[in-house]
Amino acid sequence: MLRSVHRRRRRDSEGFALPLAVAGALLLLLSSSSLQMLALHHRTQLARQQQRLQIEDTLASAAHQQVARLAGQGACLLGVNQTRWPEAAAGCALSAEALATLQQGQVGAETYRVAAYRPLGGEPQATGAELELQLSGSHRWRAGYRLSLAPAGPAGLQVIAMQELGLRGVGA
């Protein structure tokens, strides 16, 4: 009788190891899949962040280039709203070609355009201005910058500082 009880217990426990091993394997498979999904998600976020930083850097370089152009040959336009640049350009002896170069440019492989330029504090003696640049091509991101202006004698205004206002999203 003792032998039959011992055999019965053995038969009951014989089928226990395989389901336990399968359940453990499934648990390991699910956890490794979850970890892999988290790693891929993190990698995607890092790639997006890197792309955004590159766009910000490109637009900042474009802003520095644009401010240098405005401070140089376009100094007479610093106190004028962009919508009135063609009229003002004629008054300060800027050719149509020179005006076109003030409204767009290229940084590396990216081209940009001046999306908006608004003097602050009243024309023509503005104390500041807002400059908005937009990348052309596939990205079409915009960024804003605030310029601090100061009188520069009879020549008009000069740029004394530039502050980033940040990305303004994808332009239309």
C-alpha cells in the first residue's frame, strides 16, 4: 500500500516541471520584448531630440548670418517693417538683388528665408525688433529672435544684442 501511494504522488508531480518551464520561458520572452520596446522608444526620442537640436543650431547660425547682413548692408532697414523693405531699399540705395539677399540665405545645406521682421518701439527709431526665420526644404521649421537696437548716428540703427525666442514649430 505504501508503494502505491508513493507511485501515485510521483505520477501527480511528473507533469509539473514542463508547464512551469514553459511559463518561465514565456515570462522571460515577454520581459525581454518589453525591454527591447523601451530601448527602441528611447532611441527614437533621442533621434528626434538630436534632429531638433540640429534644426535649432542651423536656425541660430542663420540668425547670426542674417543679423550680420542687416547690420552691414541692410542697416537702413533695421527700423522698417519687412513688408515695407522694398520701398525703404530704394531710399537707401539698395538694389533689388541686395534686397533679395537680405531676405534669404543659406547655412550649410539648408536654405532659409526671413519669415517676418517687425521693429519694436515705433519706426524708424525702434529700440528693438523681432526677427523670424524659416527653413526652406523638407523641415520648414521657424524660430524667433529678439534684436536690441540702438541709434548709430545719422546712419540709423545698429544691432547691439540678439536673444533667441525659440522654435515656433513647423511653418506652413
